Amino acid sequence: MSEILVTTTEKIPGKEYEVLGEVFGLTTQSKNIMRNIGASLKNVVGGEIKDYTKMLNESRNIAIERLRQNAVAMGADAVVMMRFDSGSIGTDMQSVAAYGTAVKYL
């Protein structure tokens, strides 16, 4: 799937393309109860909660891979203007969406 170019820019230098439409990839992740307890304790003393940072990194990678799959299904060669959005669901789940515009080279 990595052959599908994903860029945050509007233009791809040296390429002309037609717009196919919006594509997205979505994932929702949660850590197990023991990790949540550890994160709560870290909240008391402060500092980075590395398990949650790792979870968000994994979530972003999954969301981009799903975005690429969506683009391939549409027949796209690339995705331009890719962005991320994220939010909490309850107190222990995090949702990450990657979205952009699928394009086909001319």
C-alpha cells in the first residue's frame, strides 16, 4: 500500500491529476486496564504518558494505512491535502481519522 503517495500539500510537483473525491481512514484504540491505572498514576506526578503516546502513534499509522486502502479502492494514484483529526471517546478510548483528497494522474 505504501506506493500510494500521501501528502499534506495541495500540489504534487511535476504531476497533473484529476480529483476523484474524499478518502479517509479511521481507527479507535484503547489501552488495557493496567495501562490505564499506570497512566492515572503518572497524571498525579506529571510527565509524558509513553503508553498513550505509543498508542496515538500506532493509531495514526493505522489511519494512514486505511486511508491508502480507501484510495486504492477508488483507483487513486495519490492522496493530497491529508490531515489528521482525533478525539476522545469516554475516558479511555481515542479515535484518529486521516482524511484527504484522492487523485488520479493524467
